[in-house]
Amino acid sequence: ISRLSRGEAQRLRLARVLGYKRSNQGRVLLFDEPTRGLHTKEIQTLIKLLQRFVAEGASIVVVEHNPLF
């Protein structure tokens, strides 16, 4: 049984994607409330990372309930 929260597990999967050597072109990434439990500075870093993926050709779908982001 995993003791990771959904957010922690999601961020580990994101880290794995970062390690891929292949292109992000055509990749679709889905995130469910990725900012939950993160500090504001961490959220800013996450947003920059997602923007980089989009610039590389990926499609990003984010379900977020935090009205600030």
C-alpha cells in the first residue's frame, strides 16, 4: 500500500516524465489538483515547468480547484 498522497504520487510521475529523453511533441499530460499541498513558490515552479512542456509540443489538462491558480 502506497503511503504517498495523490499529489505526491502525481509529482513523482511528473519527475519520471522529466527524465525521458524523447520529445514531448504530441504528449498529453493530465493533472488533478497538482497544487494541493504546495507552497506558493513551488506552485510557480510547477507552472513554469508546465509552460515548458507546452512550448515543447505537449498538451496539458489541469483540473484545479484552487481559485488563486
